[in-house]
Amino acid sequence: MATITPQELKTKVGQHLGTSEWVLVDQDMINKFADATGDHQFIHVDEEKAKLTPFGGTIAHGFLTLSLIPMLGQKTDAPKIEGIKMGVNYGGNKVRFLAPVRSGKRVRSHVKLLELDEKRPGQWQQTNEITVEIEGEEKPALIAEWITQFFV
């Protein structure tokens, strides 16, 4: 796996950093997310009732798709940061849910670096545009401007 220093990463602002592996979003994952969040709306968990909707079956929660960003980030081909001690989610500037992820579909992320600033010595704030693509579909599931901080 390729590595990069924060200073080298800063030269890549505005560039595509990487694409993740495909990840399957199946009914078991959707049901577990429903249990964890208490969101058991029928379009997520009732396969028979959901067949009668325009979706034609169950769909993942938008927040489930959003919550896959850290896992997808671990499965990306983007270079890893040298000497990183830890990283934390800092928040998002915007999130748009553009298309539903149907149960049984695979998703992957594309990451573009928007900003990178050293807040304090060894503490960096990174803003990425993350697009979560749905395999075989024209519209992405979501586009998020997501902020993380990492420490070296």
C-alpha cells in the first residue's frame, strides 16, 4: 500500500484520491442497521410491503449508506498517510441522498480531496468530496462533503 506524508497530500487538493472496493448492502445489513437505530420503516425491513412501492423492494436507510463511508475509506486504493496515530470524524458540510440503495446492490466510494489544513502541529483537517456509487446505476446513492481530522 502506498503511503504519503501530509505535506505531499496537500499538493493533491482538487484531485481524485481513490476508489474503494465494492461492498454488498444486503437485507441482513439493512435489518441490523434498523435494529441499531430503531428505524424499522417498512421500506427498509418489510420485503413484501416494500415490493408494492416504486422501489420494488426494500432499500437501505440513507444514514446506513452514509455510515459506510469509514469502511469504504478503509477499502480504498488511496495512499495511506505516513505516521498517522488516529483519525476522527469532524462532521459534514453537506450530504445529498440522490438515489436509493436497493437491498442486494453493491456500492463503492470515490474520494476527491477538497481541502487539507494543518490546524496545529501534527493535527490536520481534511475535507473530501465522497461520492457513493451504486453498481449498474447512473445516479450515485449520495454525495457528501465530509470532514475528518487526523493526527501524526
